[in-house]
Amino acid sequence: MAFVSRRPADPIPDRFEIATDSGVVAIDLRRHPRARNYTLRVKGPERAAVLTMPRRGTVHEARRFLERHTPWLKRQIAKLPAATAIADGAAIPLRGVRHVIRHVPATRGVVHVDTDIAGAAIVVPTPDLADQGQVRRRVVEFLKREAKRDLEWAVIRHTLSLGVRAKSIRVRDQVSRWGSCSVDGHLSFSWRLVMAPPAVLDYLAAHEVAHLAELNHSPRFWRICERLAPQSSAARAWLRTNGAALHAIAAD
């Protein structure tokens, strides 16, 4: 294994690189003022990693830490699912059901779902003949709209049941979490939830709505969550098993 570091003018490099048999793995180096130890984590399906170092840490210590944990890093990266492109002919899930992306060039219209003898498809009309970038953008926009619609309905249902109110519902491409609730009642969700089975999306909506009543993970919070979404345990298990595959569906 060869080890290479990029050294800009700043004495602390922005990134380390490890050359392995399967290719080059990039490790972003970040100094955190409140960090007490060196930590290493894999960012996600892009197979990048982040090495966080304490305020008084040194590049030499960071390098030694990385060398000691390189076997662990390689194992974590090997566990990640292969990236799936959003392009003509690719298959992606929508509400838990496999859909093939079908590009219809030189046509106009809205992106829509069609089901025929060949199975379910996401049909993408574009005026251009072979603009795959446009296909990707239109599919992602379609998925975000569908996610917002499904999540709004789920949040409305659960807030009415619990007697609370959400100030807003935002759909983003969150990587570190599937949903969040701010202290002032704004809910945020990953649009990728629309690719999961409906029960999983419903659980995440219930989870964040429950935070409107209990902004913690106390036993009372979990009781509220289970009452709103009895499938909570199964949904969490599904995300642990399949969540990484949803993040591996490339959108950028």
C-alpha cells in the first residue's frame, strides 16, 4: 500500500490519499476545536472519508492514526453498495417498487410513472435527444416533488393525531440523518425517503412529529412514536439494512 499526502502552502494538508489495489481513497483532514481525539469516519457512498484531529493535533499524529486504522477503513468502504446512476435504462426504487428510467427524447411533457407489460417505469420526456444530465435533473426534481407530497400528507395526519403543529416541512438531500426537527418546529426530511416503502416514510414522518411534543429520545418520546407508527421497529430495521443503498443512488 502506498501512502501519499497533498501538501498545499498551508502546513496542514486538506486531504490525504491512500493508494490501494482497488484505487485511490481520499481522506479529508479536518481540525476541530472541540475534538479530544482523532476520529475517522466514512462519509457515504462516494467512498470518501473524514479524519478529524484535535486542535493541538499534528499532521504526523494524524498520519500515524490513519495508518493504524487503514484496515478498518478498507473494510467499511467494502461494505458500501455500488453507486447507481440516475440515467436512461437504470432501475431505481419508488415507494419500494423497482422502476426503470425510460428517456423519451425529442418530446415534451412532465415526468410521470407508467406501468405496462414490461413493468413500472419513470418516463422522462426531454426536447433534447441525448442529454443525460437533463434526465438526471428531471428525475431528481420528480422524486423531490413526490417526496414532499407524501411527507406533507404523513405529517398532517400525525400532527392532527397528536394535536401539534409543524411550522414548515422541508425536503433536502440529507446524508447524516433521514429527518430532523428544529427547536422552533421546522421539520426536514431526505427526499430519498420516497424511494423506500411507504411504511418507512410514514415512520420517519411520525418520528419527527413526535419530536414536536418531545424534543429528545426519552421513553415517552418512543411511546408517542410507536403510537403514531406501530411499524416503527420494522421501519428502523429496514433503514439499517437498506438505507445505504438509497444514498448510493447518485444525484449529483
